[in-house]
Amino acid sequence: MSNLSTYMEFHNNTPYTLKLKSKTAAHGSWTVLPPSTITPSEKGVFFCMKDPSIAAAGSEGTVTYHVVVPNSNEEGDNSTTDVTFIARFCDSYSVGNNYCYFSTSNPELFAIYFEAEIDGGDWHKNFCPDSGHPLHLKFFVHPIL
């Protein structure tokens, strides 16, 4: 039986602590939970979702991180901007149904991208191979200066 797990890393290349807002498991279960916080400049924070061993359905879910960014302006405004980062992923039992989507609520403040790889193959930037197992993902967040 194939390993239909999704192995993930999160790279926080910002000066902010990212806080876990939510996680879901549509198929599979978390074997390594996403951390509750990812500190500034922390790289390679690992978490994993495993396929249910009884009925091969794959691993599918979401992870959402949140940060509150202070607005910086010359008027001394103390307002903030809430920013979320949402990763949606699936290593599917069905051929051709793997996916990864990574988005932010504020692309003016943060540049994001992901890399995906299947079973020791080549890494792809912002592209997820639609077939193969297991799925390895890396998520990257950078401030826009």
C-alpha cells in the first residue's frame, strides 16, 4: 500500500511570530501537529498528516496561520493589520488529484510561495505534481520591504 501522507515544513522569514489559527483534516489524521506558534526567522518547522491506514483515502487538510502587523506611518497611527496564511493540500488516493494552494490575505505585505516534491523527485516552485506519493511540501513567507 502506498504512503499517502503529506509531510510539510513552514519557513517563517519574517520578523513576526505566526500563530496557528486553525487546522483541518478532511482525510487522514495529524501525526505531527502544526505548531501553535512559529517564531521569527524560524525555518523548517515540521508537521505531518498521515493517510488513514484502513481505507486509503489520502491525506487532505488545511493549516491557517495568523499575524497582527503594526502599521507604520509618520502620523503615529497605532492601528494594525490582520494577516492570514492558508495552506490547502492533498495527497490523494485517486490518480491526478494531488494539490497544494498557499495564499495570504495581504500580498502587499508578504510574498509567499510553496515548493512540492513527490517521493524523492524534483522540487517544484508553486506547482504540485498531481499524482504520486508521498507528498512533501515547504511553505515560505517573506516580508515585502
